[in-house]
Amino acid sequence: MGETEDGEADHITTDVQGQKCALVCECTAPESVNGKDNLPFLNAVLKNPVCKLYRFPTSDNKWMRIREQMSESILSFHIPKELISLHIKEDLCRNQELKELGELSPHWDNLRKNVLTHCDQMVNMYQDILTELSKETGSSFKSSSSKGEKTLEFVPVNLHLQRMHVHSPHLKDALYDVITVGAPAAHFQGFKNGGLRKLLHRFEMERRNTGYQFIYYSPENTAKAKEVLSNINQLQPLIATHADLLLNSASQHSPDSLKNSLKMLSEKTELFVHAFKDQLVRSALLALYTARPGGVLKKPPSPKSSTEESCPQDPPPLMRRQDSIPHHSDYDEEEWDRVWASVGKSLNCIIAMVDKLIERDGGSESGGDSSKDGEKDPSPVDSIITHPREDWYEQLYPLILTLKDCMGEVVNRAKQSLTFVLLQELAYSLPQCLMLTLRRDIVFSQALAGLVCGFIIKLHTSLHDPGFLQQLHTVGLIVQYEGLLSTYSDEIGMLEDMAVGISDLKKVAFKIIEAKSNDVLPVITGRREHYVVEVKLPARMFEALPLQIKEGQLLHVYPVLFNVGINEQQTLAERFGDVSLQESINQENFELLKEYYAIFMEKMPPDYISHFQEQNDLKGLLENLHQNIQAKKRKNVEIMWLAATICRKLNGIRFTCCKSAKDRTSMSVTLEQCSILRDEHQLHKDFFIRALDCMRREGCRIENVLKNIKCRKYAFNMLQLLAFPKYYRPPEGTYGKADT
């Protein structure tokens, strides 16, 4: 199709008007992002690359060279499998906690049995899905024609890295990445009743108006209960470990080690006590009390107050008592305060004992201060220290044992009461509740797979950029999704799913760790309300990171979604239907983008901000974006271009999505690539349309269509083409057939 690159002529000697855009050649070798060190990792994540090489004329009649690459990612299947395994583990743990809730009155016991039956079925379903996915060994691609398959519903549709590498005669080489993926949506579940945004709102309204047989807890309280339960499960074993380390330091008679162990024990115990500060725990205890047979709380006896015996002068508890819970006959509302405070008192006694042990040890070594000590009244702690160099372990052991007993009592009561809160959410409209959970898990899985892929690629592309790395751990990354779904028919439900799935990505944090083997695939930990994705880097790359990242600081992302429907269905929606969903989503996410910009300007160093502002007029771009959102203009694609530009200037991660990431997405990413060449790299103005047609006819995106539907034609009919905005129409001979 035009010229081949058989020489090194950098200047166009013939009339540029007579030149054709040149598709130079195809290649299959992936390019190196930042040298050969990155290739083993990228080869483990990216698969089956398709590469196209072009050269286009610049405005001063020279040639620019462009390398376009499209790659699948093995993360398309790896992340869903990781996530489903995590869900199974979480749900099995929750089911066990429900079984251990203790004796309940017949009404609540029957509800619990019903919930457990359905939850066990849910776990079995997840296990079956995981078994089927595990058979897909080595898979890295789910085609658009498979988006309705049940066994693959957790897998993102048509996920690819779309990359453009530009080498121009006067400017520095530049790299532009976009992750293309089908809109995260539950296609197998269908959209007859709408998507997650509508379904969750309706479910919540119905729960709020529930009758007497259930106790209503808001979504915030339910999420808080899950958070506290998670903190309990994490902190209790950590505290026990640090307590054992403290005893080990005592047995070794090492003052420095004892201080360090005490510091770690104190920090974790204070976090533990703080986790129960919320009023929710107190109200849940009362609710559970009333659900016991006869309103009698069946609980093990409180541990004896050995803390008072060993430390009569009780230090104040770490946390102040909160307001009383509502009164109930025969219920001792202060009992929880005593049990809760006992943990803090136990810790304070341990701190006092360690201080005395170290003080006496120093005094015995100096040998000259005994008379000074003798002037003081001996404290109870002093009186039990007779051989400081021999019995540190014996002095601390009973106090550690008391701390563990007190902590165990708090955990037992709190776990049961908060599990009772979760029972309320599950007990109401059981099938609907679990189906909503399933739908949300499916949509989130698709969204997370794309996010992890985008994060890893961005990290490797910018690994040698100090400004980016500082931004990463100081502020976090903006993740901008461009949606091309219409607000008509099934695509309304898809957009509602997508909006919730992308919003849920706020619950994700990243942690970069050093790879200890050749397995560099990411690992997911956490629970549904809070996930941590551990990204592994080879030792040489890991050592180049800032100290904060190497020490395990969590790295946060800020997802935003801007949607503009562009097809003939959007024309119908704008003329006869409702576009309020799109308007609400764009306005809500503009506010999120503005918040990120404010945090960025506040937290980044002044010298960086000064240079940054000189290079970018982000404030003007944000104002322009806001004006376009407020204008409510039909098919206002300027919104997408402005949002994408802001994302790139903020070092963000770019996504483009339509139903299948095949046809509308291809039109959008090729337009974005050619617009960048024109605006940033001086593409000759007379060759803009030719370059656009060239990429769409011969480039990576037509190959994407081929691998999805085994046909080299974009799935557009004439009606759709007439409805498209300018520059979104493919060249003649490249379209036909219904959308898939």
C-alpha cells in the first residue's frame, strides 16, 4: 500500500500532495520499552504481539516513523483466577463465622440456616468457575463472540495493550499507550432489569423499608463491619507474634531488642483497640443479645482481672469510652467497655514492666544509684523484681498471657456481633443479594484485570522517570476510562455495570515487591472491600525504586470514567430517550478528576509543580472539560479528547472501552493516535485523513477485528456510519456485517 522503506532518505523530494501514507512492513517481535532488562518481564505478561510500521510526512516535508503494536495479556485469565480464589477463601471464612455465631432464637437460627444453604451453593459455584478457568492454561485472550459464555464471565473481553512509538526527525521519541477492553459488564447475567448502578440502588431502597423481621444496617455500616472483621483477623495473629518476640527478647536479656519488640507490640495493639472504637460494635452487641434465646447472652466468662493484681495503679485505657448503647433490660451496657479497655490496660502494664526491667538493669550495671532508688517508695512492679538478669521472661510471661486472654475475649465478642450484622444483609432477599454480589464480582474482575495490566505496563514504561515514581508514592495515579456506550437498550445496563465496576477500583491498592523467582505474575490479597495487588519486579529493577516504594508503601489509583455514546442508538437516546445517566456519570467523575488534580498540586514538591505548570495548562484543560460537560451537546466527543489529554499530562493510565473493544474502540484509538501525531509531532495537515485511513485499513485494529470475528471488516452498517461523529467512520471497503 504505498512505499517501502528501502532507503534512508529523510527528506521528501517529491510533492507531498502526491505521496501516499506508507505502511512499511509488519513484524511480530515485541519492542523493548526501556532496554533489554524489561523484556523477560514483559514477555511474561504480554502475549501474541502484532506490530505495524509506518512512515508519514511531517509539516516540514520530512518523514516520521511510527511503530504500532497490539498485544494480548496473560493477565486476562490470571487476575480472575486470583480473585475468584480470594472470594472463595473469604466466603468460606464468613460461612464458618456464621456457624460459630452461637445459639440464636428460632427466628434468627432459621434465617442463619437459610443463609448458609445459599452461601454454600455460592461457594460451590465459584469453585466450579475456577475449575473451568484453570483448564484455560496459557490463555491470554477472550474474543467478543465469547462475552456471553458463563464459564468465562469473569474474564475481560478483548483486552489488549495498544501502543504507538513515534520517532520524528526533530522531537524526542515518544511512547503512547492505551489499554483497550470491552466494557466491564455481566453479559451472561443480562440487562433486562438494568445494570449494577440501578440494581444496587433499588436493592438498597427495598432493604431500607424492610419489615420487623430484619435489622437494617446501611451499606456504610455493613462495609465497616467487614473492615473491622478483616482487621481483627489480621491483627490478632500479628499481636500474638510480637508478644512472643517480646518474650524471646526477654529470655535473651537484650534491652535494645526488648525495646524494639515492645514498640512493635504497642503499635499493633493500639491499632487493634482503635478498630473497636466505632459505635457499630456496641450497637451490634446489643442486637445480638436480643437475638439470643430469652435475651440471655451465651458467652464464656470474662477473664479474671489479673491486670489489676499485677498492676494496681491502673493506667488510663488507650481509647475513651463512647456513648452508651440504647438501654435494654438485663443488659449490662458497661460490660463491653470493661472488656475492651482491659486490652489497653494489659498493654500499659507490659510497658510499665519493661520500663522497670530496663531501668533496674541499667541501675544494677552502674552499681552506684541504688541509694537513690532506695529513697523512693517501692512500687508493686519493683517488689516482684528480685533477680533482674535472670527472670525477665518470668516477669513478663503472666502479663503477656493476660493480654492474649483479654484480646481473645474482645475478638470473640466482636466477631460474633459483627457477623450478626452481615447476617442481616444476607438474610434479606437472599437470592437477589447473592446474585448482586456475583454480578459485582464479575464486573469487578473484568475491570481489575485491565487495571493491573495497565499499571504494570505504566510502571515499566516509566521506571526510569524520577518524577513519575515520586508521583506514584506521593499522590497515586489517575486511571481514565473512555466509554463509548450508548444510553439506549442493553447498553444502558452495560454502562451501569461499568460505572460501578470502575468506581470499585478505588478499593484497590498496589504494592511493589522484589521477585524471588522467575514467577513475576502479580498476587492479590485482601477482601471485597479492600484489595492489595502485589506486583513483582526483578531485583535490578526493584533496587532502582524510591525507598518508600521498596519499603512496601501502598500505591493508590484514582479511577474516573467519561462516557460519550457515538452510534445510532445514542442518536435515538438523545432524540427520544434519556441521556441523564451519561450526564450524571460525566459530572460525578469530573469532580473526582478535579479532586485528584488538587491533591497532585498540593502534595508534589514546589520545584516539580513549577516545571509542571510551565509545560502544561491543566487548569485551562479542566475548565474546558467542565464547560463541555455542562454544555450537554449531542455526541460531544470533545469531552473524551480533553479527558484523555489531561490523563496523559498527569502521567495517568488510559483506557478505551465499548461493548467489545473491537469496532467503536478501533475508530477511537486510531483517531487518538493520528491526532497525537498531528498535534504533538507535526504530521502534515494534508495527510491526517490518509494516515487515519491507513491505520484503520492496514493497522493493528483491523487485525483485532479479524481475531475476534474471523473477518477483516468493522461491524458497521450504513445507518451507524451516518450517525457517527466526524472522523469516526472507517474507510470504504472495511465495514459491513452486524455488530458482535
